[in-house]
Amino acid sequence: MPIYRALAPESHARMAVSQDTEIVIEGFPRSANTFAVVAFTQAQGARQIRIAHHLHAEAQVLAGVERKLPVIVLIRQPEDAIRSLKIAFPDQDENRMLRLYLRFYRAVERVRDHVVIAEFTRTTSNFGSILRQVNEKFGTDFAMFENSETS
């Protein structure tokens, strides 16, 4: 990650795990990443928390685990994630997308006991239960998110 932080655009570098990161929220693209980050931030209110997110890189998950940070790994069924990604990026090869998906989650599988796995439907319908699980697993006190029709 140090090389990435040195070379990445500043906006991306702020999304990477760093010394002041308090939680990692990461998943393959189109797996409710934005929903989870916005819901988490909204639930915390005025409390400013540094979140590592949206790099869609297994290295981000592994860096969070190595630092013993709370890590939420978002997952969506491969066909749904890839279909959604193909709509967003029609010129990209689906086989390549599948290889990237498999690489990401194979890396996660090695550290699954050290992260909270958040399935797509649960993330979008009951994100508070995921935060409750994070608090229990990591001894944190993040505020709960309440799903509603508008969230």
C-alpha cells in the first residue's frame, strides 16, 4: 500500500488504509460499496471517522486485517456483480471481471475469520445488523444505521 499511496491521485490515496484509518469497508465493484460507506457515515453523525474504502482491492482488506482494524467485506453473487459492472462498463471483458472477482474473494477467504462478511441484500436492507456485528467482533462502538424507505 505505501507505493500505491505515493503514486495514486490524492483523492484515491485518502481512500487507502493509513495510520489514521479506523475502519475498512471494501468489496468488489457493484457490491453496495457506496451504500455501505454512506450509511456508515450517516449513522456516525458528526463523529468524523476515517474510512478506507472503494479501492476494490484485496490488498486493502489484507492491510486492514494486518493492522487489526475493523474490516467489513461486501459481497454480492458473482453473476449479479459482474452483470451490474458490465452495464456500467460495457467495453470490459466479462471473463476478466470474473477473474478479478475470484482473485478478490480468494484473498478474503484466507482472512475471513478476521473480517465481517456483509452480503449484498443484508447490506442494503439491514446495515445496522452488520454494524452490530462489527461492534461485537472488534469491540468498537460505532453508531447503528437504521434502514428506512429513504435510506
